[in-house]
Amino acid sequence: MLCLPKSEPKMSKFWSQVVRDLDPYVPGEQPRDKRYIKLNTNESPYPPSPKVIEAVRGAVGGDLRLYPDPTARDLCHTLARYYGLEAANVFVGNGSDEVLALAFYAFFKQGAPIRFPDVTYGFYEAWCGFFEIAFEQIPLDEGLQIRVEDYVHPCGGVIVPNPNAQTGRLLGLEAIEALLQSQPLRVVIVDEAYIDFGGQTAAGLVGRYPNLLVVQTYSKSRSLAGMRLGFALGQPELIEGLERAKNAFNSYPIDRLALAAGVAAIEDEDYFRVCRDKVIQTRQWTVDEVKKLGFEVVPSSANFILIRHPGFAGRDLLEGLKARGVLVRRFGNERIVDHLRVTIGSDDEMAAFVQMLGEVVG
């Protein structure tokens, strides 16, 4: 299906046509009070590494009057060492959302439509509207899995989330390579926001494929959603393209505190592994428990699960949980309208969630 940016009714005479036509991304509910168990935005249930807190405190001082390093040199070198690459292979931005938006602008305005799944991260469609990029949404299969063979035809570029942002399903590296080989003249972005929870990063393929851009975030497995840090890994010509786009928009996207936090988070590998492994363990426990309640669960390699109950509408489940103090996420896409996406929280939070879910289905 070929899709162009959606058109909405004019809301203000001062808006540009582009803004009138936008279909903006809608983030998960962010309650101001503390009475909810918040399982709707895929944040980590665990705090950042103590070394991150120490590094941020150490960065607070008189130097905040100065601009941060526009090249993010120390952070780029730290990430390069971690992934076995060179600093020239690394780009950092204000969250992976900014990195991805710059990549859309730098690489996807090619005339031909780009491709991404029909059930996936909602920002992809929003960015296409913002940058006036034509796109095709490729249906997932009946098991809500990406079929690489559907992406092999010439197009303006491809972005695949791995694991997928709304389903949690994972593609193996052999599938990623097949995709890269099928699109040698266009950029293939692999959005790895959730890769640490059960997959193998495609970072090791960067040296072999000049059309590969791997994008990751600190928001999930590094417990830094509030700091806004993301990065891309690719060959130097792609990184230079991102730098050009960034410096035409904002030369200083990463502040001094975030730069310090980013280095410390990567260097504290032990803390990262403990928190990540705990999320994976809790995910499996949660899957087992919700299946006992009659729910179907899409196989997940992310820090969330996608579930549905054949006897209940998704809206009723969502509202029943919210009434009991639990926030989860439901999407309007008709293919998953009766599914709930549930972030994996702490053991206590998930035990409470299972209890409340049991009450809802009665």
C-alpha cells in the first residue's frame, strides 16, 4: 500500500501547509500523580547506574556557562570502543528520536517511497509527514513478524525496528544481512531501541555494509529515558551525512550533563547486565502468568510484551486496568486494536499487574 502524509482540517491561519497536514505521534500517558503503576512507556524499572549519578553531579559546575562539545568527542570514542568501531563510525543525538529524524531527512528524501512495517513505531509515519517523504507500509505476517522478502524491491530506503517497537518480535542477523544485500543503493536503518533485551546488534555488520545505519538509545536498557541520549553507528559517509543535517539544525544537541552520563553508563557494564538480565527474567515470569489467565502473548525480545485475550476487547482491558491503578498501552491500528502493550516493570509491579489483570478478566 502506498501512503502519503495524511491531511487534517486547517486549525490555524498561521500554520504552514506541512503543519496542517501532519498526523503527529502521540506519546504514552504521563500522569503527574504517583498513584499509577506505569507500564505504558517502556521505561526501565531500575534507576541509572550510581556511576552515572556521580558523573552527572561531577559535571555540575561553572562550566555549564559554556557550550558543550559539539562533536561529543569523549562519548563517541567511548561508544566506538564498546562496539569495536572507530569514532568516525559514531553519531550521537538528543535521544534516538532525534537521530532517526535526522536520518530520515539526510537519507530518505530520495523521490521513491521508503518502506517500513504496518505495525511499528508511530514516529516513522509522523516523520514522513514532517519531511514530506512518501512511504509504503508493509504488512506483518499473521504472526506479526516482519518478512524480509517483502522489502527486497527497489525503493527509497528501508527502516526496520529490531525488535519491532510494538510487537517485540526479533529478526536474526541473517535476515538483516539479506535485507542489506537487497538494497545496495539505499540506506537501511535498523532501529535497535530494544536490542539489549534478547537480540544481537547489527553493529558488527557496519564494516561490511556501507548502506547500514544502526540506531540505539540510552532510554531503555541504560535507564536514561530522562536524559535523552541516542546514537547511530555506520560507515563514515553516513555519519558525515548526519553531521551535516545536525549542524544545519542544532550544533549543540547534547548538554554537558548528558555527555557525562553517556560515558559513565557505557563504562558500568556490570550494572547494565544486572538490570537487563533482571528485566528478561521478569518478562518470562510475566508471560507465564498472563498465559494462565487465558491471554495470548506475541513472542518478545524487548522490555515489553504484547498480549490479547480472545474473550475481551482491548479497550475494556485498558480501562479496567486503569481503574485499578495500572497504565498500559493500546494502539489504534486495527490489526492490534485488541492487544495491550505492557512494559516489564519491577517484580512487585508485575505481580500487582497480574493480580489486577486477573480481576479484570474475572
